[in-house]
Amino acid sequence: DGGITQSPKYLFRKEGQNVTLSCEQNLNHDAMYWYRQDPGQGLRLIYYSQIVNDFQKGDIAEGYSVSREKKESFPLTVTSAQKNPTAFYLCASRHPPGASNQPQHFGDGTRLSIL
Amino acid sequence: GNSVTQMEGPVTLSEEAFLTINCTYTATGYPSLFWYVQYPGEGLQLLLKATKADDKGSNKGFEATYRKETTSFHLEKGSVQVSDSAVYFCALSDPDSNYQLIWGAGTKLIIKP
């Protein structure tokens, strides 16, 4: 079955450490997205990519970085510059990117905590 | 800019009660509208969508009608079950940003047996 796989499900970060969250999709979607969700809050866009080798900052990109070297993969690195990384991170994809009526498809999320 | 406003939760209902979760929006152009559901510890799942005025989206007993005159997309269900307990998000595709999704804050629904 096609879908989006996020790993790991739970991740712990030590002070000063960078960690990378994996997102892989086999839906053949061009666009991919990373969101952050805090308890009781909605979704905030971190980064998005509409095509391989291109990506744009979302509303809260500071302290995060991404790459899009392959269509099916969009890893997110939470750097040590992100002082409050504890949150639930969601990856999504969509195709085609600019179609009004197309929904985003989501993975099951990664929960990141500080040790 | 364009925006989505949802009623605050939590909304607590008894099983078999009628559900309404309000969603209103501000948008230029002609966005599509979506409802997503998030069960505890999981990602979001598309529940239903509507792509133009007066369209009704429906799925699993849930319905929502795209009302351009009132800029609303309220979610309704005639008889809720305990298994409907989740967080519900309203979203629109933003014509001003290449149809990125703009999200409401989410409404937590609690159904008591």
C-alpha cells in the first residue's frame, strides 16, 4: 500500500545535539511538508518542498534544516539552535503541489523529547 | 491574509448526540475546504472535502457544506459514537500561496458512553 513512513516514532535529544527525523513516501508525490504540533495546538509549517532539490521555509523554520535529494525522501534535522524542540512532528505529501482540490496525506508522526 | 477559525474545544457530548463543529474562513478567490481527523498519537487523516460553493462533503456519517455566503464549512454528524473521540481540524487551500493549506487550531471532541 502507498503511504508515508515516518521514523522513528519516538526520539530523544540531548543538549547541543542535532537529530534527524526521517520521512519517506511511495505515493510518487512531488510536494512534501514538515509540520510541528505542540500539545493542544494546531499545525505550524516548518519547511516544504514542491520539487526535488528545492525547498522553502515555512512559518517556523528557525533551528531546523531539510534536504530533498530524492523525490521520495524529505528528512528534517532539528539543530541545537532549536531551543524548544519538544513537540510532535508530522510529515505530509501532496500531488500535484499547486492543485486547490488535492488534500495532503500524513505520516503517523515522530514525537521528539529533550533528555 | 487568509485564515480559518474553529470553535474552541473541548466539545463533550454523550453517545448518539448530534454534533456540530463550527468552522469559518476568510479567503480570496475560490479555495477548497477540508476536514481532517487526528486520533491520539497518530497523524491526520482526511475526513472529507469540498471544492466549490454549495458542495457537500461526506464520509463515515460526517457531513460539511461549503457555504460561500456565510464563509462557513461546519462539520456535522447525526449520532456520534465513542470512537469519534478525536481532534478535528478544518483547513483551506490558500489561493494566495500556491494552494498551501491553512489550518484551524483544531477542536477536541470527547464522546461519553
